[in-house]
Amino acid sequence: MRSVQALALAASAVSYVAANDITLLVRQETALSAAPSITAVSDCHLHGTVQYCVAGTAEYQMNVSPTSGEVLPTEYSGCHSHSTTYCQNPEGEDIQVLVGASLEEPETPAAETGTSETISEEDCHFHAGIQHCVDGAEEEGASTQNCSRRDRDYNIPLRIGLLFVILITSATGVFAPIILSRLPVLPHTDVVLLVLKHFGTGVIISTAFVHLFTHAQLMFSNECLGELNYEATTAAVVMAGIFISFLVEYIGRRFARSKVMGIEGATEQSDGSTHASKNGSDSSPPVEVERIGHHGHAADTVGVTVMEAGVIFHSILIGITLVVAGDSFFITLFIVIVFHQFFEGIALGTCIAALSSMPLLKKTLMAGAFALVTPIGMAIGIGVLNHFNGNDPSTIIAIGTLDAFSAGILVWVGVVEMLAADWFNGGPLVNAPIGRVLTAGIALVIGMVLMGLLGKWA
């Protein structure tokens, strides 16, 4: 009887174990069948540093981390399952396929969405106030410049309001030296004007090299423009600006000299003698001295006019590029531009104030033109916000050319008309007291340094 019961218990145990074994086998088979039947993957590509491959209509993540400069295979074969799926690379090594990270539809590249939110997925930076974005998907360490137009966040009311801030700042800088020069003689007024003049010289020289020349070089080296056949394009355009400035000033000086000589000739008697006073002495300065004075005033006017032309070209671009910068960079750029316009206004206003023979009305018109030009550029920028593409080749060429040409004008004005004219060839600082020379030199260096520092952001 006991043997029969023992046999029954043994049979029951065998039956229980068999049943559990079958259940375990079924579960294992189910787990294996849950993994997709993949024999090979192809069309492998990178999303950032993560590799994805395609099998059928699905996309799968590969468990591989590329090292710097490593080129990953574009396909894997010999796929098999060991509780999970593995595929072999060309070297025969097993690479795990993360079937849980399957993407039924490939991700849409950021460049195709056209939304402002996708910008954060790329490496975006600014050149001369214009945003450039490099795609996050890079292969073999090479970056791909995104040259399509970017939709950004633009606070229009803020831009319109700050337009008037720029107007007031520019007007303050350019009119301050003119007003100061018209005031009654105050203690140390001449020292203040000396500091402003040479500070302005430093500002103009720094603007030419640090801001305009550098910005033009960045434009012409933009990947969206392609490789230039002539690598010295920026320097050539700068040289053209210098030559045109020289030509205009030379012709202007020749014209002024001939005009002065014509006026002087008309006042002379037919025998070549000049009018004399009743006591037999000349009642007017010697002919040559008067002629040189008139010629000098006319030449100074031509020089300042050339300088203002270069500044105006530059200021229009400043206004446009300030407005089209996205909100993420706008405030920073605006603060820099405020200081930039104030310093540049001081430089131009000091030169205008020094034109003693120019009527006040004409000085006011020249200063007013500078004060208005950057706000006009901002208004143009607001008008083209929905169409402006800073990476369009035609835009790059236009901005780069104007920047480089303006740089040439300001190089001529800053180095020849302002620096050399004051410090060499009979200028006012050649034989000046050492204290005056040191004051002018320190102001010059401060102007160059401060404007050069602003070049880091604008």
C-alpha cells in the first residue's frame, strides 16, 4: 500500500516538474520571439553621437559609442539573438541592437522643422550680429553649416523702443563736442577737447581694424558662401576703400586750392600788386598765408566728409544686424552697440567741431545725419525681419563688401587724417609740451582699447 502511494507521489512530482519545464520553455520561446527577426541592418547614420541603423521599415539604436575621429560602419550583418539581438561589424565583433529603442519613424532633422525651438539642438553662434548654426549631426569631425533661414523670437515692441535709445545715445555723443566748443571759454576746456579728439582717433582706428576688417573677413569666410577663388578678397576691398578715400581727398584738395587761388587772383590789380591801406601797408594778411588758411579749411572739410561717409556706411549695417539678431543675443548686442555709437559719435563730433570755418547749420546737419543713420538701419531691419537670411550668399557678399570698404575709409581717415596729421609733419603735437603729448597719447590708447574690447561682442 505504501509503495503504491510512493509511486503516486513520484508521478505527481514528475508531472509538476514537467509542467513547469514546459512553462519555462514556453516563456523563453516567447521572449525570443518578442525580439524582431533581424538578419542585417543597413543605412547606418549618426544622430549626434548615437548611431541608428535601418532594418525593414524600422530604425534601431546600436549600442556603440564612437571615439573621436572614428568612422563607424554603415551596415552590420550576421544578426542573431542571445536573449537580445546582436549584429556583427566588418571585424566580426558583436554589436548589441537596442530593440527597445526602436523608432518606427526616423527623427525629423532640425533644419526641416523651421521652428525656433530646434535652434537649441545645434551649435549656434554670432558673427557680426548675424547668427550661424552648425548641424549637430557631424561625421568624421566635420561640421555642416546650416545655411537656411532661421525663424527666431523677435520682440518687435522692444526693438522699436530701443531704436529711440540708440537715437538719443548717438546724438549725445556727436553733438557734445560741438556744443562744448561753442560754450564760453571754461577752465580746462582745451584739455577736454584734446582728450576727446585723440580718444576719437583711437576709436576710429580700432573700428576700422577690430570691427570692420574683422567682420568683413568673417563674412567672406562663411561656409555658406563657399570657397573664394581669391583668398585676399577682404584685404583687396579694404585697399580699394583706402584708394578711393585718397583719390577723393586729393581731388578735393586740388579743387580747393584752385578755388582759393582763383579768388585771390581776382582781388589782385592788373599789375600784380595787392590793395594797400592808406598808410601804405597791407590791410590784409599776406597772400600766401591767407591762401594756405583757406586751403587748409577746405582740406579739413573734405577729410571730415570722407570720414562721415565711412561711418554712415558702417552705421547702417550696425542698425540692420542689431535688429535681426534673435532675442537670445539682442540685449547683449544692444548694450555693446550703445557704447559703440556713443564713442564713435564723440570721434566724429570732435572732428566736426574742429572745422572753424564751417557754419553751425552745416555742422548740425552733419551731426544729425550720424545720429539718424543707425535708427534708420534699425527701421530697415525691422521691415525685413520675416525675410532676412544672414547666411544667404548675396547678403554675405553685400555686408562683407560694405564692411571692408568702410574699413578702408576709416583706415585712411584714422591713420592719415587724424593720427599722422596731429603727430607728424608740423602737427600740433610735434613740438607740444610733454604733458600735453602724454595726455593725448593716453587718450589715444584708451580709445583703441575700449573700442577693441567691444569688438568681442559686436
